Amino acid sequence: MTETLPKNKGPDKKDDKRYWLDDMNNVYKIFWALVVVCALLFVADAFYHKHVVYEFENWFGFFGLFGFTVSFALVLTARELRKLLMRDEDFYDR
């Protein structure tokens, strides 16, 4: 019993289906929506009372800036750690 692939499918055929995020305009819309949401959350920091443990937690926008800084540092650390931990493609085949 042989299995046949449809005419437009196969290892050398390209899938013609387009997805929503394939259009760069939609990617830009998501990016700018996230920028607006982050800016609104940053400004919202001025409109509520915080119960802080340390005085630096009371700084305007502290948690937003802290979160951004730590996530940026995490990405850079993971990038360097990958160089140390990366194995060859056939590591487990040997």
C-alpha cells in the first residue's frame, strides 16, 4: 500500500496557506497595541496607593522598569548560556 500526497503538498512543495501574522501590518498593530497598553499601565502607577516594604518600591514606575530590566537581562544571560550548553546536532545519535 503506497501513500500518495496531494498535488500541492510534499517535501518540495510550499504551503500556500497564509496566516494572520504573515501580514506585517498585523504584526505592527500588535506591537503598537502592546506599546499603548504598557504606557497606560505605566501611567496608571500614579493613580493607586501602594503598600510597600522598601522605599524604592514607591518610585514612580518602579515595577515596570524593574520587570523590563530583569527580562532583558534574562534574555542576554540565556543567549550566553546557550553557547556554553549547546551540543552538536548528532550528540544523542553517537
